[in-house]
Amino acid sequence: MPGIEPPDPSELEEIFASIDPTPVRMAHDYLNEAGIESFVFDAGSSRLLGTTAAVPTRLMVHRDAVKDARSRLDELGFTEK
């Protein structure tokens, strides 16, 4: 969204990554609906490099939300990092 900057990546922790951006986007939407702020990183990097496997798309959350976010994703069968 224009004008809104994501937080400093050093304040976040990766909780899910995949070379396929679709499950990462699904997990992102699920967490946001559950009230857990999440951020998708590197979604377009592989396209820029010309390969889908070059850079996985990562899902990041604030450090204080990691346990809750992982628990919710585990309920849906997402692989824990």
C-alpha cells in the first residue's frame, strides 16, 4: 500500500517460506484475518532473477507473535520453519 512502510526486518521473524508464493499468501491472509499482523517478503524476487526457485517467498511476523502465528499455521497444516 503506498505510503505505508513495512517494519524493519530485524524486528520480524520468518515463520514460513516457500518457492511457491501461493501458500505464503494464503498463510498471510489467514494470519491477518486472525488479527496477527504478517508481512510477505521477497514475493517478486524470483521473477526478477528469471527463476521461481531462486528466492523463496517468506512470511514474517513480529517476534512477540511468533508462537501464536506458528500454532495457527500448524493447525492448517503449514510446515513449520
